[in-house]
Amino acid sequence: MLQVVQSEAEAEMIRGLLRSEGIPSYVQMTTVGAASVGGLAGAAGGAREILVPEQSLAAARKMLK
């Protein structure tokens, strides 16, 4: 897992950045870390996990810094 974000809109913004660098990504709903992103799992459409392939994880983390 790359990151947990608060909403689908935020997840799609990050996915766009990843896509522009050629890094494939996937999004799924989650309750993991919902409190750490400032809300409840049901807020703003629910928390999302952004997933990338293991071999792309380091590059994706570097890009998001």
C-alpha cells in the first residue's frame, strides 16, 4: 500500500500524478487509517487505499515527497 487518503477525489488526483510518471496504481475503499487522515471512514465518500505494484513502490513514494 502506498498511501491512505480521505476521499476518492484525492485518490484520483494522486493516481493522475502516478500515471504521468508511468506508475500503475489501483484504489480500493478501506477503513485502515481513516482516523489518521482526519475523518471517519464514511466521510467524504470514505477513505481509500492507493496501491501500486511492489516494484514501483519506492519510485511512487519518492514522487509523492
